[in-house]
Amino acid sequence: MKIFVCMKQVPAAATASIDPLTKTIVRTANNAVTNPFDLYALQTALDIRKQTGGSLTAITMGIPAAERVLRDAVSRGADGGVLLSDRAFAGADTLATSYALSLGIEKMGGSDLIVCGKMAVDGDTAQIGPELAQHLGIPHVSDVCEILEAAEDHLVVRRVWDEVEQELYLPLPALITVVKGQNLPQLATIPGMLRGRDVEIPLFTAEALNADTERCGLKGSPTQVVRTFTPPVRGQAKTIEGSETQQAEELAKVIKEVLYGAD
Amino acid sequence: MEQIKKGALWVFCEVQSGELLPVGMQLLGRAKTLAAESNRPLYAIVLGKIPEGAVKTLGAAGADEVICSDSPALADKLEQPYADSLIDLAQKFEPDILLVGATPFGRAFAPRVAAALGTGLTADCTELSIEAESGLLLQTRPAFGGNMMATIKTATHRPQMATVRPGVLPLPEPVETPLSEPIAIPYNNEAGLVRLLRETAISKGADISQSKIIVAAGRGIGQKKNLKLVQALADKLGGEVGASRPLVDMGFCPYSSQIGQTGYSVAPDLLICCGISGAVQHLAGIGGAKTVIAINTDPKAPIFSVADYKIVGDCVTVLENLLKLLG
Amino acid sequence: MEQTLIRKLVSADEEYLRDESKKVGNAESISFPETHEQVCEIMTELYKTGTPVTVQGSRTGLAAAAVPFGGHILNLSRMDKVLGMRSEDGRFYITVQPGVILQKLNKSIAARSFSMDAWDEESQETYKAFCRAGSLMFTPDPTESTASIGGMVACNASGARSYHYGATRGHIEALRGVLANGETISLSRGQIFAKGLELSLPTEQGSTINVKLPTYKMPECKNASGYYCHEDMDAIDLLIGSDGTLAILTEIEISLLPVPALTWGITCFFPTQSEAVAYTKLTKNISQGIAAIEYFDDCALDILRKQKAENTAFSGLPFLPKEYGCAVYTELHCDGEEQAYALLETLSGNCAQAGGNPDMTWVATSDSDRDVLHFFRHAVPESVNMQVERSKRNYPEITKVGGDLAVPDDSFETLMNLYDATLEKEGLQHAAWGHIGDNHIHVNILPRDMDEYSRGKALLAGWAAEVSRMGGAVSAEHGVGKLKAPFLEVMYGEDHIREMAALKATFDPKCMLGRGNLFAPQQEVER
């Protein structure tokens, strides 16, 4: 089976911070890491490969330094990585990103299975997986929490949505996005780390992918950020005062508002 | 079909277990104002089997028309067929704005629609408005784990699409509506490739870390018997009971309910803290809670520093009064 | 003047009678001051009656130093403000109140986010430079990250990274404290030194404390036992590690160091302890880039396997195959990938040479990886505590029975063998982990009943005596507190204890502060 895992380099959570002077997100080479959700995706793919055999390739679109997440994936057990990098890709929203990824996977000869993390912690959109599946014209299942069965031509997966649990049969080729679930991303080993250091990572530019540059990067992104701002900080707690009965009444009202929306 | 105008504002209204989800009505409520400001008709879209009385409800929430599309292919609510049928409708009737509740299902299928239509999609918005000069939809959403807010627009592609977080917009006051019948649009595609093998409703709360509602008790609860009040309130609200570490150490509560650094981290929509002082070890476990109500006798208790609502008083008395009120 | 800050202890305050040592004390009154001035006010009042005062931070200590011994509880947890910052010669210094929690401070430093409303102009200006500087950190890293800074100074806390960066002491630049009589002393590093063993300390009120320093030689290993002293010492070092017995710290200036470009954690697994010790010896020969070397014995790993299986809160622990006997964690702090990979290859060689298998290793290179390992590390003492807590329900007198002993390099293997032999003989449940790079392992006994409890305590006392003979320390990082006071006498001998008591008396003539810490109470009275 030919498996791809989509990965993204994101700022590390612990250091991801807003520059207090410029109010922009601080992104430096040293605090960039693999999107934590993608590690669950990778582990899911590793577990599937263990059962079905085949190849596992990590793919990312990003700046040249994003190569590091691919080396990280190889350190943890992937067979190889593919980097899509070009100035033309810069400033992409989810539509343009998923378009580029779809070309990258087609360039590599297509896939039987694509595994994505539920979302990236910097964007929180959870859209790349479904959009990529649509571009490739394959079915997908979002928010998978467990692989119940993995075979050459299909998967049986489980997901939990609020109060519903579903078991789904998914014919391949297909795409799944996985939540932080029961699999625990395993750490790299020392020999794995050295493999990750030494592996050749092929790089594809927009031209190499035959990409329509009108559909790439900022140009190919329908959404535009009008402005960004820091949210108002959690203010002081609102005190519920009055007699004991009044307090209880007010409290009941607050609870109702929180749970069922203001009326 | 003539009555379906192009360039309208559409709200996808999700049905779960034969009932409309409230987020659809919340969206219609806000969309009604947006539609009026930008002079567009407002349509509610229901896919699959439309529940009885749904047209009336959606009309009362502000929809000018209810468009529904049903077919055996839509019997199970799955990403691909639902996306395909919405793509089909959108290609036929060219909405200007398409809003979808950011439920797990909404967030799973709407991106396919956006990709197929080649348009933008803004995820999990918490606020919507219309830009005065351009009439464009302004979509505001938290980014970076809520550290930052971003306002986004889709200027040159149509429809302008957004998923909107449930519960952030109020339910509208129902209005008189002449609607009683939906406009039914047939959908003739095959069923998707994914098959639903089994679907079960799950009892929530095997694990407190996933609970949406938590009533948590601390040492201020006093005696073990008072925990009954906490349990009663949790039951009433459909939530779980949590505990601070001292209660677990004393054997009042099982470890499975311990919140904090050495117990579970929780991220409920509502956390009610009864008699919890708020040691840092405890606070470390509740950072993800959306709304925190704290009840404590000590006005300087650290728990109040992270609370949205505070009551200075004995939590046992407050709980007793509240339970009486809730019946 | 009426003292409104001091109030009677009520039943809801019961939690303030104990700390992580699980020992329970007693007290009549309690206060939660928020400022230096309030501490002065409280002490002036209590001094009139000579009421004993026990200082508390976040009560995470393991030696019962914060457990009250009658009298008053001075709880500093609400003195939790960061007061300001300054820079000098490119280094940054932050002044905090003692109740600031390490974890929060670290977060603030990393995110460069402080409440600065009350900061003076210099601090506000320094903050701008601080934002432009590279990432900085406060290096002391006790496993319990909810420790208060005051508590860390009081016991000269250390942690895994102290292997490279040293204990808290080296990162404290200035202190302000309140004496038993309500007067204030302020000390900056490099400002006041002893002349030989004589030390003169002025108070802000104009009086002078004339101190005669004890004559013992401190052990040549990691040490948090008794007063720190040597000839011509810097006065500030006397207060650091004084276990709340000399003064109440109200302002602490810490110094920051640059965050290394790369932090990698490598866990190697070995069949038995002897391979782990061999790996450690080889790795200690590496001169640069090794920030920590930590050990987890087979019992500790077994406890984790059990927790992971039985307790969903611990399900995030990594899978531990049966053949992973014991573990050594090595942390690399490097300035670039080249150095890190080179060290990784060296460690791989060390692992193989010592009898381990490089394929059975964990390498953590990102924050989320390190979180997994941090959780792993923290889960060990946490699980042990849970077990003690369970035994305590049946036998309330049971406390934690854990060693904090360190010895010089040449005695370490002897000590490890002593642990093994005596534990086997007694047949007690136990687990060991800790700072193997510093010859400092925490052996914890898990008593299930009173008999095991007393046998465990006897064992610990025996080890303390042996370690003293080897020239080691009876407390290497937790402080002496109340639980280890008897060992201190074993380590230093009666005469030296008397010198320490005399030193205390010059600061605190009514013997109010931290009663029961360092000394059994009668020693203070006798002096």
C-alpha cells in the first residue's frame, strides 16, 4: 500500500507567543515543530503500514526549513519525505494549500491512502484533509479515532462525534483525518534520528508540479485577512450578589445562558 | 424553482437524530440581519429527510424560504454525499454567502464544498458582519489557540463561505412566518463510497477530560454527604462531577474525577467550582474551560482569578438553593 | 495596633497543616500577607509573644519544612507578584515575591508576559530590551514545577539540569527578608562577605547581626543539608538553603540564562542497574552539552506500567516493553544540530558499550516529545505519592519514606550496592529514581503498614549514617526540614549542630522561625 501523511511545520506551543511589542506571532526557526496532530496521523499510518506493508511518505508544503518536519517523520519511522516549496506557494490559504498538496501526491504517482492530522494548531481550520480529498476526487472520513481494520483495498474506522459513535467502511483510495486518539505517537530512536538526518528529501517547485500559479499561494487564496487583533483578556469575574435566593436565581440564569445561549 | 433567487444568503441547517440542531437557528437569526443589511434573500438549506415542523421553525427563525434536497443517497449523514448534493445546489442557484454550523459534521463536509466551488472557507467563526462599503461578509475567528483573532473576507470568489461555532450567536426571537412547505430540489446522484456500518449513541463521561459540563467540588464542600448536592446538580445539567485533589486524597471521590496537574485536564463549556480554593496545581488542569463559575467563602481565593462568575458564600447553601430552584 | 492580618485557624484551613511529605502538624493562627510591609507588621506583632512561625510557599516540599509546629502559619502563597526586572552586562535579572510559582514564572519568561502595572520605569525599559533579547530561562528545575520560588531558595532546590547549571543558589542574585523581630535585611551577591568565619549583617533599621559561622566542612557533592558556610563566604549564601529558620524571604532576585538553541532528551534502557551505571560513567566523561543524567530503576518502571494499565489519567505514558529493565535519561543542550547529532552518536556508542541496545531508545526533540518524557518523569514520584496516600488512609501516621542522599564520585557504586543489599534483605517495596549524574538517587520505600514504615525509616537512618561516613550529604536537594533533622546530627555531629543553633539564635533569639526544621526543638532551646 502507498501511504502519504500530510504534515505541517508550526510554531512550538510552549513558545508560540505574540510579540508584546509588535503584536504579531513570533515565528523563528528554533521554535518550529511538527504539528502535534500530524504526529498522531503519522503513528496511525505507521500502525497501518505494519499490517498492510507498503511505503509511507511524509509530504509538506512550506519554506525550505520545513524540510525538518519530514526528517522528523523519517526519524519516527516514515520511509521518506517530499517537500513542496516555492515562492509561488507563499501565503496560501487552505484552498491553495490543498491544491498544491494534491499535485504533489499526483506527481508521486498517486496514493492508496492519505492520512492527515485533524487540524494544525496554528490555523485550527481542519480543512486541508477534506479539501485535498475533494481535489483528488476520493472519499474521506474526518476525525477518525481508531482503525478497526486495515486491508489492501479498504479500511474500517471508528469515530466519535459528540454523542454519536460511528463505524465506517472506507474503500481505498481514500483520505482520513485523525484526532488525538488512542494511538500514542512513539518517540524516535537513536538509529531513527540518524536515518532522518541522512535521508534525501526531494523538493518540488510549482513549475516541477506543473501548477497553475493562479491557483497557488496568495494569488490562489480566496480568503484575505482584513485585520488581526488580540482578543480582550478574560476580565475580572462578574460577582453574583444579593440575598441567597437572589444569588441562586441569578446563577440559574447564568447557567442557562452558558448552556443554551442567551435569550 | 423560479422562486429561488441567485445571489442569496444560504444557511445550511443540520439535522441530527431527526431534529434540527440549534446552531442552524442561531445562524439564521444573525443571517437575517446580514441579509437585510445587504439586501439578499435568506434561505435555509436542509439535506436528507426534513423533520416535521422544521419549515415552520426555520421560517420563524428568519428564513425566507426553506430549500430541501432528499434522496436515498443522503440517508446517512456522511461527508461525501452531503458535500456533493450541496455542491449541486450551489452550482445551480449560485448563493452569494453560504454559512454552515461548525459542528463536527459541518467542519468535515463544508471544506469539500468550498474546494469543489473553488472558493474560500473560513473555519469556526465566532462573529459575522457585513462590510459597509463593499457589502462583503466579514468573518471573525480565533486563531492560534485563541491567542489572536483574525477578521477574514472572501472578496473575489463566490459563495463567501464560513463555518460558525455553535452557541456563540443567540437564538432569535421567533417571528410570524407564512412558510409551511419547503422547496424540494431532487438529488439524483449515487450514494457515496463510504458506508456506515454501525452508529451508536454513546453515554458521555466515561472520562472527565471529555465532559462538556463539570460540577467540581473542593474542600469547601465540608462533609462527604454534601457531595450528593454536587452530584444532583451535575445530573440536572447533564454533566459530570469533578473533584480537587484533597477530596480524592481523603477518599471522598475517586481518582477518575480528580482535576488538576496530577489528575485530568478538563476543557468543559461550563465548569462550576464548589468550594475549590484554586491551588495552582488545580488551576493547571482547568485552563481549557470556557466558562468558569466559582463559589467560595474566601473572597481572595485564587479560583476567582480564573472565574467568569463568582459567588462569595458557602457552596453548600448555594447548591441547596439552586437545586430547589431547578426543581 | 490591631492585627487584622492574623486570624485564627479554622477547620477549612486543615490543608495548611500538611505538605507533600504527608506529615501533619498543628497551629493556632494563620496569615496570608501580600507585601513585604505586611510580613513586617505580622512579625512585629508575633515577636511580642514569641509565637513560633512556620513559613509556607506552595507546600510541595518533601521534608516537612512547611508543616507547622504549633503557633502561626505564615503562608506566602499570595505574595505571587513579579516585581520588576533589570539588566546588567547583557544579563537579565527578575525580582519576584516568594510565592511566585516556578511553572508560572517559566511561562511568563517564555511568553515574555508579565503584569507590569506596578513596575518602575527601569523595569519597564528593561522589559523592552528583554523582549528583543534571545529566549531566556531560569534554569533550576525541580521535578515539582508548582514549587514556589521562595521554597526553592529556602531549600536550595535543584533538579535534573542542576547537573550542568548547578542548584538554585547559583541563580539567586539578591534577597530581601524579614527577621523574627520584624526588621528587614537586604543582601545582594558580591556585597557583603565574611571575614574568615565572622560575618556582620546590617538591618535596614540600623541594627547589626554579628554572626559566627560554624566550623564544619561541607561535603564535596550536591548538598542541601544545614547552613551553607565557609570562610570568607558571601553573606547571601547563608540565607539560601536555610530552611526558613533565619529570615522570611520577601523579595528574590533571580538571574536568567540563554535558552540553548536545541534541547534533546535521550532515554536509554538497560537490562540492569550495573549497565545503567556504566553508561552514566561513560557519559559523564563528555565535557560539553550534557545538561542532565537521570535514572529510573526497574521498580519505578514497573510502577509506571501498572499505572498506565490501571489508571486512564496515566494512559498518556509511553509504552514500556517488558525487556526495558531500567532507564537513563540524558538531556543535551546544544548550540546547533551538528553538535547534537555528534553527541547523539557518542551516546549511541556509550549505550552499546555499556550493554544497552541503541534501538531501544527514545529521542525527544520537540516540546511535545519532551512533555511526554516530563510526564513520564513526574509520574514516578506522583505514583509513589498516591501509594503512600493509600497506606495513610489506614495508618494516618505514615509519611513518605524517601532518601535524598548524595555522595562524592568515588563512593557512588558502593552506595548503590548498599541500597541493593539492604533493600533485598528487608524485602520492602521500593522504587528509585533521580540524578544519577550527580551521584544522587532518590530511593523511596512504599510502606503498606506501620511495621514496614518503621523498618523503612530505620533503613533510611542507616543509609544516612553510611553516607555521612562516605563524606556525602543527608539531603542533597529537598532540604532537611523536620523529617531529616535527626540525620543532620549524624552528618555533622553534635558540636557542629550546636554551632548551627548558635548561629540561628543570633538571627532569631526567641527561636520562632521554622521551629523543628534542621534541629530537633530541644537543641534550639539548649543551644
